Amino acid sequence: MYLEGQYERRARPDAGYAMAALLAAIAIMGVLWAMAVPVWKQSVQREKEAELIFRAGQYARAVALFQRKYANAFPPNVDVLLKEKFLRKNPRDAYIRADSER
């Protein structure tokens, strides 16, 4: 049993090029994505390192100001630096909040 129009349809000479182009585009996008992901991860890592360097500088500045005010004495803990307003906020709290938002 044949359906009407089953064999009347003939393949055009350009049939299938759209699928080939789509597969080629997907392959090219896959290669570009594979190249972009390591670069993106490295830039994220560099941003985190820059943030840590900035925070370390803030700690060093706070300790230096504390020593200037209290005759070269080191602060007993970070809470003293926060209470005396040498630091604006506890950086550990900032990390905990950032992790909980993810």
C-alpha cells in the first residue's frame, strides 16, 4: 500500500545543506566554548586573588593605625579593630554572606 504523494517527492540537489550548516555551527560554537571556559575561570581566579590582596592591605593598614594609636601594640583580635573603627566590617562575614547567596 502506497500513500498518495509518497514517491512523487524528489530530493532537490540542495537538500540537506541547512542541517550540515547547523551541525558545523554547533561544532564551531563547541570549540569556541571550550577555549573560552578556561580563560573565564582564570579571570575569576584573578579577581578573587585581587580581592584577597586588597583585604590583606586593609588588615595591614588597620594594624598599622592601631599600632600608631597604642604605642606599637598589636591588636588582640579582629573584633578590637572593628570596635575601634580601624576596619569597617568583618571580611569573614562578607565571605559567608557571599557564599550563602550562591
